[in-house]
Amino acid sequence: MFRNLTDIEQAQLIAQGCSAKNWHEVWVKDGFDATFVRDVQFSGTVKMGVFNREFALPGGLSVHAGIQHAMLHNCEIGDNVHLYNIHNYIANYRIGNDTCIENVNSILVDGKTTFGNGVRVPVMNEGGGREIPIFDRLSASLAYVMTLYRHRPVMIETLEKMVDDYAETQADTMGSIGNHVCILNCGSIKNVRIGDNAQLVGVSRLKNGSVNSNAAAPVKLGSGVKCTDFIISSGVEIGDSTLVDKCFVGQGCIFDKHYSAGESLFFSNCQGMHGEACAIFAGPYTVTHHKSTLLIAGMFSFLNAGSGSNQSNHMYKLGPIHQGVAERGAKTTSDSYLLWPSKIGAFSLVMGRHTHHADTSELPFSYLIENQSESYLVPGANLRTVGTIRDAQKWPKRDNRKDPDKLDFINFNLLSPYTVQKMWRGREVLNELQQLSGENTEVYGYNNCKIRNSSLAHGRELYSIGIAKFLGNSLISRIEKADIHSLEDLHAALQPDSAVGKGDWVDLAGLIAPRSEVTRLMDDIEQGGMTPEQIQERFREMHEQYYSYEWTWAAEKLEQIWGCTVAEVSVEQVLKSIDDWQNAVVRLDRMVYDDARKEFDLNSRTGFGVDGDRSQQQADFESVRGSFESNSFVKAVLEHIDRKTALGERVKEKLLGIRNSFAD
């Protein structure tokens, strides 16, 4: 495929300012045109393709493929590559077809490297103990297991060896730059592998890492970016002097505006701007957009961090060894503070400063509020807020992943066995608190928090509504999909497809699955012999079987409520559950509707129509925000009530037909 230069080609290159230590080590393809190679120094073995196309640059300028003003050492240059003005040199690289590299300092591989694979990241605990070896195929679910299941040392050792073995397969003394890559005005690039269609413009420094770009989901790295010891997944965008050190950056992430990330794992669709992250496990949709916001030594997912939010992991005793967890969907308001160790329940809102190591994990959808230096908990309050519903709706729409090969399996459901089991237990916790301290107690103590009597009663009611809504959703879905004409048909339809799903469920940083399946996978890993692909396939199976497993869990809970098995349940009992579901749906939607109305009250109009009377204020407000009745979210809530009510009536009509035929 490659041949030596002809004497004529060699003479032409020398005339055009080129030189070589040994011209016999310079190889070209048939069709090579020496006209487009000028002022180039060749060292070691260099292979070049053909140069027969032009590149269109921004502003309308066109340049022809070729090599000018460069020093090349041990390189293989693909077809129609444009190399121009390489200030130092390019060494030990394979450069793909149709790639443009212009005005860079140096691109080199120095010795054998694994391109960031196998780098240990001390996530969550800066003092060590949870080091995760990163690699190209790291998923949020696998990282979760490796981070939090350290009490299974055999499994951890097996997984670490698996990653190290993978890293060794990636080791090379030659780097690669893919096809259709654009590298413009960049600084130093050392020991870095760059995938197809990547765009690097103004990057300051890249060292020891992989940029896993591809045609379906290109990676874009911008001005002033510095990355060291990293894996960057497909579809990532990093710009504006962002610093990345010892990090895995998952698919579809966006870092910008001087963000600083160190010793952290970021998974799908995370966003970081202005602030700082240190030693965090950022599950999917961990988002921080504000200056002075620090996320440190914690595990988060579906998080929205308010401006000035921060945490402390250092008590000035044994060092920065403390850690915390904010379960999926947590939010922090502006200037909120958490002293680790703490654990915040799913879909909870943190307001104010909290220094008493709160654990609210069994009371999800809560408000954690500071009041006179005390932490007050309002259980279940977030179930009825418009913000929670809006978040659940926006996450699927903001999935920035374009790569068909998705590493993370993400369940977006607001209500699932994972959150509903917590509400079920939360209701028991509230009952136990009241029984122990008495019904007339004004304030109850719970896990370093305080709960007012009224909040306890209201939280218990909200949890009951949430449980009824979820179980009814699952029940109706099961009945609606089945062809039912008799009581026997109903019993058959309600029979679970699998025994898997009973018991506790876990959230593996986006993947919601039965604990039993996760435990079975870990047992299999400990036996040895599993590959990253096989583990990923098991996670995929858990994700795809979610609704089957969900019904197994829901059926078990419904059996507890009915006091009989699904094979014995009566039509009346099922109808009662559907009535409970209808009431729950309507009540929660009405609460959300009323909460949305607050965004249109008189207080919300403050600052509108500043130089006019009340009518001008109203007109100015509606021109910007619209009216309450015309708001798209408000209309969607009302439509949801109508749609779910109609669904319930259809299913009840089907069941009433069965009951009437049975009576006849």
C-alpha cells in the first residue's frame, strides 16, 4: 500500500524546504503529490496518504490538504489531511483521513501509555479507600457498585483487575487521531487518543487521556481547556478555560465558564459551570451553574445545586475523610450548606445551613429547612410541588446523548419501587415517632432533625397518596394491556411474570433495579471470568425488565393491602384500589395546580409595570409571563386530571362488566 519516494518526489520535497534523517523511511501512497508538502522535517518512519481535496475554513477561506511548516517523527498521515504550522512537532501518532490540524504546539506520545485507562480516582473520600479505576466503558451503574460496595473485597478486586486488563489492551506507544478531526490553535497534547469528528479549538493542554468522540456524537473542547488523567466520553462539550484533573466525564456532559473538576466521576448529562467539584460521584443530571458553588466528597444524581451551595468534609481532626449522599432528585437552594456525613432523601429540597449530620433517606420528597440553627424536616412536602413534577418532565427532554451506544441506563420515573418503598417505610417511621412520643407532642426528634406535629400528620397523608398513586398506576397498566373477560382472566393478568422484584430496590446512579438482581450480579462477578461487555449486558437486562420487575413488587404490596393473593382478589377489591388511585391522582394534581398558581399571585408581580398603576402591572406581567389559565404546564395538569380520570373509568367499566357477568 505504501511505497518509497521516487527520486523526482524526493528532489521536489527538498526543493520545497523539506528534510529527512533518512529518506528511505519516508513512505507514500500511490497518487501522492509532493506539491502539497512544504517545509517539513521527517524523522523516524513517516507514512503519508494522498492530498487531493480542500478544507473550507470559517469565514469562507479554503485551504488545500497537505503538510506545511511541521516536524514529524514516527507518524502515519491519512488521506486528505491538512497539517499546518506545527510549532514544535508531532511524534508517534496515526492521523486519520480528512483531519485538519493547524497552529498547535506539540502532539506526542512519550513511551507506552494507556490513554487514561486505569487511572485511579479517589472519589467521595479524599483520604482514599474508594479509588475507582476509570476506563472507556465505565458506566454509572458499574461505578456505583465499585464505589459503595467496598464491603465485598473479592468483587472489588475482581473488577479492578478487569479494568486493569482492559487498560493493558489499550496500551500503545502510538497515539491516534481519528477521521474528520479538527484541531486548531491548541497547546500541548501528550499521550492522548482522539476519536473521530472531535473538535479541539484553542485547547491549552491535554495529557494522558482519551477523547472518545465519534461521528454520531462528536466531542467539542474549547478555549483554555486543560485536562489531565481523564476519559472523555462521546458527545461531551468542554469550554471556556475549564480544568479537568483525574476525572471520568460521561456521555452528553457540558462543562463551561471556568468550571473546575478534580478527582471526580461525572455520568450522563451532567453540567458544570462557574463552580467547583472535588472528589464527587456525579450521577446522571448532576447540574451546577453558579459561582461559589462547591460539590465535594458526595454522591449525587438528578441534582440541581443552587448558587453558593457547598458542603464540608473536613472536621480538622483526621483530615478530609467525611462523605455524604444526596439521593436522586435532591435540590439545594442558594447558600445552602451541609456538614458531612449526612444523607439526604430522594427528591428532597435543602434550604439553609445544616451542621447536625441529618439522615433523611427514609423520608423522601421532604423539605430540610434551617430554623434558628436547627434542622427541621417537612416530610413529603415536595410531592405536591410544581417544581418536582417539572423536573421529572424535563430530564428525558434534556438527554444530550446522541451516541446510539449509551453507557448509562437511566430510569426517569418519579415514582418507582425505589422511591415508593421509602414512602412506605417513611409512613411507618412517622407512625412509630408518634406512638413513641405521643400524639400531642409539638416537635418530634428524628435522625438529628426536628419534625413538627402538623408536618408529621401531613407527611403521612402525602405518603399514603403517593403510594396509592403508584400502586394504582401499576395495577391499571397491567389490566389495560390484558384481554380480560372473566374473573379468571383478571387473576391471570395480575399474576407476576417473574419472581424477581420482591424485596428492596436500589438506585444504581440512574438504573433502578431489585437488590436481589444486583446481588446476583455481584456474586457472578466474584466467580470471575466476566467481561465489561457481559456486565453491561446484565445492567441492560435489569433496565429492560424494569416494568416486569416493578409489577412483581407492586403486586406484593397490593396483596398486603388486599389481605389475599392476586389469584384470590375480588373485583370489588380491585375497584377499590382504582378508586383510591383516582382520588390520589386528582388530589396530587390539584396540589400541584395550586402550587403553580403561586407563581401568578400578587407577590409574583412585584417589579412589573414599575412606572404604572395596578392595571399596567397586570398587563406587563401577562405580556412577559402570560396568564395562569394559558400557561402550558397548568393546562397540562388539567389535561392530566381529565385523561387519568377517563382512564380509570374505562378500566372500572371493564371490571364492572366482569362483576355483572359473574353475578348473572
